[in-house]
Amino acid sequence: MSGCFNNWIKDERDKPVLQLLDHLRRKIMVRFCEKWGEIEKLNDSITSYARETLVTNEYKVRKLQVIHGRGEWYEIVEKYDKKFLVNVSNVTCDFRMWQISGLPCKHDIVVFMYRRDFSQDHVHWYYSNEAWRTTYSGNINPIPEESRWLEILKRTKVGRLKKNRIRAIDESLTQDATFSKRCSTCQEIGHNSRICPTKIKNFCFNI
């Protein structure tokens, strides 16, 4: 997945962060638009990829033999007497494609044909039209050029920007905070020389 993503953004990877984010926004916006156009044209209960996979696997079932055991168990025999077990209720197949990808393989499809079931009814919900619509139901709108932004969005406060993080009410103070500094007048911890009680007391006494 990371390899596919890196290949998708290979032309924008060397750009500054803000330009990179803006290019990614455009690519995602275009992709959502294209995918939604495909969804609107889809006249099926499953995605086109899932349908193509089922059709491909259906061509491979001609030389398979189905032996029905008791209940939901089926034994599929290929050429050279190679066997695969399929359990429809447990959604399991010895070939393991059904469990891993959510799409039935040829061994499962031949069982569905034997049972007179529809293959699309046994496809994972991930490949359904509903899931596809949910994935691309969001919308990313175009953003105007920065010079056209509202002034309220670009206005900054007067004065030097704050660098220190605002501490939470219940957050403990750090060791390098002001309270831990030693007073240069009385050598006590907890205040500085400007607000030293000893200095203030001597000043009042002299008055």
C-alpha cells in the first residue's frame, strides 16, 4: 500500500509541505469525482472489479467435480485427483482466496452452481455497491487562490506570537518553571528577587 501511494505522489514528493498538501488535495478531489462518476454508471450490486473476478473464475469450473457431504461441506476434485474442501456457512475454502480477499474462487463458485446460488450473494460487503458509495460519498471542494481569501482568515493578532504552550489546569509544572528558580536575595526557592518577601520587609522597615 505504501509503495502504491508513493508511486501515486512521485511527481509531488519533492515539493514544499504546503504545495505538497495542495497537490494531494487536488489529486484526491479528482479521484473522488472520477470514482463517483463510475458509481453513478454502475448498474450492479457489486463493483466492476468483483464482477470481472467472478466471471473469470466461472470459466475455470468446467472440469471440476462437486461431491456433496453432509450439511454445508463440499469436496471439489480437480484433475490429478487434487481435492479442496468448501464450507459455505463458514465461508471457508482450502484454497483460501475466499477468506483472504472476500471473493469466491473457482472451487466456491462451482459449489454455488451446484446449489443454484448466485455468486454475488457470497461476495464480501466490501465489494458491494453500497460500500463503494459510502467510500466516496464525501466531497472535497476546490479552494480559491490565497489572495481571494476573506480578510478574517488572514488577519493576525498584534504583537509577538506566543511560543510557549498553554498548560492545562490539571497539568503538573515542570522543573524549569519559574516556581523552581532560586531567589538571588534570600536564596529561597519559589520566587525571584523582584518579589522577595525579605527584600520587601526590609524596605518597609527602613521606611
